[in-house]
Amino acid sequence: LLEEIGHFISCIREGREPLVSGVAGRRALATAIEITRLLTTH
């Protein structure tokens, strides 16, 4: 996670696009949250 945050900050500072878009990142986070929810409820 720290590496991902570092990459994001570098992109902001250097005016570059991140490797993963905000939309894709949000989808991945939603998937991870759902997996965690399922693992803790079953």
C-alpha cells in the first residue's frame, strides 16, 4: 500500500497519469471490501 501511495504522489508531483485509474482503483477496493465481508460473515 505504501508503494501505491508513493506512486500516486509521484504522479501528482510530476503531472503524470497513475498506472491505475481512479475508477479501476475504486472497483478493486470495492471487491476487496466485499471479499473481506464475505470471509468474516461465513
